[in-house]
Amino acid sequence: MPPHALALYLGRAVDDSPGLPAGAPVLAVVLDEDAVEDPGDQRHWGNLRELGARLSDRDAGLFTEALGLANWHRSYGFSPRTGNASIPDAGGWTRRDVETGTEIFPRTDAAVIMGITDHDDRILLGSNAMWKSNRFSVLAGFVEPGSHWRPR
């Protein structure tokens, strides 16, 4: 592992699987392109949308968890309270203000994912203009504080 790489502790394997026995610790290592021997070799790179469907449920969940934590660490190099530098701590699950020692936790945003169906049990899907023409998604979004939503 490169000396300044960020290691994230994702937990322990619950079940035995090839190469990962039950109880084995699971880590994600966050690398930038400078830390990789050949960043141009696309066989080893991909984003969650491209790779998620090819992964097992467990691995897709781990990828999602690692990506969320990595994105948070990239955005919170400084304490939002003091402006002081912050460093990763607690296996990557917190950051610590280097001057005050205050713990900083990842923010959580309430979100909704919804399936809207009609009387014929067809589902409404959305598509982003920037996506490939055959990509669709259920509708999702963030819930603003004070929002009211009730299923009918």
C-alpha cells in the first residue's frame, strides 16, 4: 500500500467465499492516479454504475460503502467548524481536527427512492440526457427538511 493511501475499514466477511474466509477483515484502499503503476490500463478501473450490476450483492454493497466514504474524505480535508486541517481516524469512519481533536462524522442525507406504478402495474422510469440511450433508473431524490410526503 502506498505510504499516504487512505485505508477504510468496511467490516468483516460474514460468510466464507473464495479468497475471503468468514471473519476476514475487509478494507478498501483509496488511491489516486499517481499511486497506480499504469492508470491508463482500463481493465482495472470503473465506476459503480458501470460495474455494480456485474458484482455480487456483497461486493456491490462494499463498493457503495467505500465510494461514499472516499467521497466524504475527499470533501472534508478541513473541519467545517474551525477550518483546521482534519485527518482520517477510526478506520476511515471519522476525521479528527488536528488542532482541537474534535471528531467529524460523515453527514447523512435523508433520501427517497420510489417506484411509481400505474393501474397496469407498469413502472415509471427516468433517464438522464447524458446517459447512454438504454439506461434508465427509478426516481430518487433528497428529502429537504420540513418536506412532507405520504404514500397514497
